[in-house]
Amino acid sequence: MGDVLAGIHATWEFESDALVIRFERGIRTPRLFQALRERRVPYEALASAVLAPGRRGTVVLHAVPRPGADPLMEAAAGQLKETCDPYRLVVPADREALAAHWRDELAAVVPPGAADPDDRVDTGFLVAAPQGPRSFKAYDGKATFDGSSEVSFRWSSTMATSEKWKTGDQIFSVRELSGVEWRSPDSPGGFLRLLPRGGTPRADPPDHDPASVVFGLGYGPVHDSLPFAAAVLSAIRAKDRAPVPAGAPGPGHRDPGAVAERIRHLGELHRAGLVTDEEFAAKKTELLAEL
């Protein structure tokens, strides 16, 4: 291999052990592609390769990923529009023969047994998570990820519900999470929810759930929120597979500095009259119990 197939919005390079997808930058390129920039997909992460007619004199070469191989596609959960699917390469119809050649070459290097898309990978992601972004502005707050161990939600003073304000800004240890739930901002009711380990998510709607940030028009767009969700999901899977160092705090224990910050914020709400004496005492006791 080592050859290149140029398409619309992206170029595929066929290396000996992986497909390297490089996305173009430009005003017509989907913003998700521009955020991804480049992805390296080991052939073992693929289930099959398909060539189909496209629109307006094009053909589409689709490298179908195996379920569970790519955190980006796992987080997307089938919600991406076809035009934003990073595994679809749109090629002018006059290059159909070349595209067919590379479809056959891809099919030849897909590992035996991977042709069935239901052959789920459960031993760890085979494709690296996108490099960024590590923060984005949602409708009711700002989400930040340190890249390995903690996710934080800082609520907006004007958009967050009173329940979220009373709960205070949130810090989640990746070790305490089992996954993420992403609902595309391209649809009404989009949100990002962090799922707890060893329990069920709260039944509250996302705008009342302190483990969720909600999207809105212009807030938490796909090219920001989906790579973020994929990076968090990848970190969760990595923590699942990594041994816990001796002496490390177990689930349910938080960094003392983070707890102190939340108590300080709770005190501000109490002094402002947004939290009653009883609510302040109960929440402070709950926070101290996390140490």
C-alpha cells in the first residue's frame, strides 16, 4: 500500500497497517472534519468496505468501522448525518475505477471475522480519540475535560436551572463514570450526560440533572461536543483497563481541593439567599462525606 486516494473534503492514505484519513480545511468542509483534522484507523478496526453511487456525479467509498472500535462513532450512536460521517469518502465519478480498486484492497486487509458489523470490539478502542477540543460552551454551562482524569461542569449564571445552581459546579472523576450519553445538538433536546459507575443515571430531565449539560441553538455544536464526548469515553475505557495504583482513592472519594471549592460556592449561594439554611447544612454534610 502507501498510496493515496483524494476525494472531496478528505484524502485517504493506505499504509501497511492502517488507513490514514486527512481532512481538508475550507469553508465547504464540514466543521466536524476540520475539528478532527486527521485520523489513523488500524485495519483491524474495520468491518468492511463498500462502494456506492453518490450525488451529482460522485461515488462514495465507505470504510465501515466495527462497533466498539472508535470512541467517536460510539459516542455518536448513529446520529451523524451522512455528510458528516468521517468514514465516507466522496469521490468524483470519473475516479470510480480507482475507488473500486481501493475498496477491494481494503476488503483484502480487513481481518477475518470482522466483516460482520455486529462483531463488537469490547477489549478497548482501536482508534484513538480525537485530540480536541477539551472544553466547549453549552447552553447552561461550560464543560471542561483535563484529558485523562476529571470532567467539570461550571454553570452559567443566567441559563442554568436553579436546581443546578443549588447543586453547584460539578467535578467528576473519570474512574467514577461508566460512559457518556450524547444527543446531537442538531436535534431538539440535545445534551451530554455523564453516566455513573455502579448505578443508574438520574431520571431528571437533562436541564435539571447536574451530570448533564444541555445544548441549544449555537451552543455545544457537533464539532465541539462530539469530540469532547469521545475523548471522555476513551478515557473511561482506558481507566477500566488500567490497574488501580496502590493507595489511590476509590470510587466516591474526591479531591479535597475540589470539595472545598464546591463548599465555597455553596456558601455564596447561601449568603445570596438562593439556598436555605437546611439545604446548605444538608449539602455541606453530603460534600464532606465525599472526602
